[in-house]
Amino acid sequence: FLGLIIYAVNSLTGGRSLGIILASSFVVLDSAAGMYHSTAYLSPVSWSNLDYIDIGGLSAYPSITYIFCAFAVILIVLIAISIIANKKQVISVMQPI
């Protein structure tokens, strides 16, 4: 997820820093998910921690169905962005050192 965000955003912008900043913000948002339950819905990084998943329907955290659907949509959108952004770019192969 984080690698795909970096790749898609950097492909769109043509730089290297904006994708890393956006991916880093998701990592920082993971620490906020522990304090504020509502941010767990917006933090895909925290979905890999079983403490932030509502499996039995007893907490304020996102359900496993929400997580699977959200991941599917996010990954499809990021892959589509990567494909569209890279159709316009020319790949230049650098000579080995």
C-alpha cells in the first residue's frame, strides 16, 4: 500500500518527495488511531494491527468487511492512477556504471 502510494503520486507529480510525504503521513496517522477511534477508519496502516480491527462487532474500530472493501477500492484506484500516469512518460534507460 505505501509503496504503491509513493509510486502513484511520484508518477503523477514527476518528483520524488510528495509521495514519500503522503506515505509518511499515513504512518503518522497510525499512531493517532490508537488515541482516536474515528481515525482508524482513515488509516490503512493501522488495519494491519489486530488491535484496531473490530472482528466481533463490539468496538468502535472498522470491521473486517470495511477493511477488505476499502483496501480493494484504494488499490484499484492507485493502480489505475499509476497506469494512466505512466502511459504519458518516456522510459529512459541509464547506462550501467
